[in-house]
Amino acid sequence: MRIDFREFSIYTAIAGLVAAVGLLSACGTTESGGEAADVGFQQVMDVQTSFSPEDLDEIGFKKSRSYDLEGLPGATAAIFGFWRIPSGDPIDYEVRFYENHSDAVELGTDLAEEGSGADAVLDDDDATYKEGVKDRRMIVGSGVGGGARSGIGPRYGGYVIYGNVIMLCGGAAGEQALERCELLANALEEASGQ
């Protein structure tokens, strides 16, 4: 049997191309040939919808207070409140609105990191954005038996930048906070008709 290496190299090239396309799809690329691929919910997502504080009202978000924007560059509104997630639990959120996604990312990322997660800045003297610092902290630990101590910890386990909105989301740092941010983001999308 004689092998024609020209045919073999064509088949090898086609198989390599198919494998490369499959690998790119499996890795969750955001763009492939100019078309957006579905990569699931991410911490920073540029969506086509522009949200406003009124959209929170549409989904039944309960506003506790609106924050002064001094020290929060580029923000058009900052709201503290809670929203009852589908499982029925009320979750605290701080929602910051910007003119667009670019402003939210460029002007709001550092302050979102400062206000959430395990390393959140919870002292008025140390915080860059001082408005609402007291709302960003909560008592942690039971303080009863077994050597457990009560202390102050972050209310928001993480944040998400979703379009022109930054959400600081209540819960444990990591996946729990991200899941709760996703629930709020999905509700905002549904309410806006997107």
C-alpha cells in the first residue's frame, strides 16, 4: 500500500484546524471570528443594556438609602438595600451606577475591591470611599462558647461589574457572592426586557 503524503497533509491540516476550533470553544473565549461566544457569568461583563436606579424598583429591590457620591468618581448613583433572592432569603447589596461600562471598569474597580471581599477596608479612616462604610461591615462570629469571638467582617463577599453597574453582593467571599450578583444581574436583565 502506498501513502500519498499530499492527501495525508491535507487531512492532517483539516483535523488540526477542527481541533483548534474545538479547543478555543472549550476554553470559553469571548470572541471567535467576530462573534461572541457564551462564556457564562463573569465578574466583569460588558452587556448591551444600560441600567438605572429605577430598574431596581422594577425587580422589588428595597432601598435602605442612597449614598452621597463624593469620593466615588464617575458614579451617577449609589444605593444600599436588599433584594429577596429566588430562594426567599433577603440579601444585602450596594449597587453603583455609572454612565457606561468603561467608566464602571476604569473608575469603579479599585473602590469595588476596597469595599468587598476578605480584604475589604472597613474602617472610616482608611477607606477611600467613606460613604456607607458602616453598611459594608457586619458582626461575624457567634461570640458564644467554643472560643468563638465576635468581630467585624465584610458584608459583601465580592463584586461584579455588569454593564454600567457595579454590584457589591452580600455573602461569603468567592462563589456565594458571585452567585448572588448573578441572580441580581439576571433579574435586572429580565426587567429591562433584554
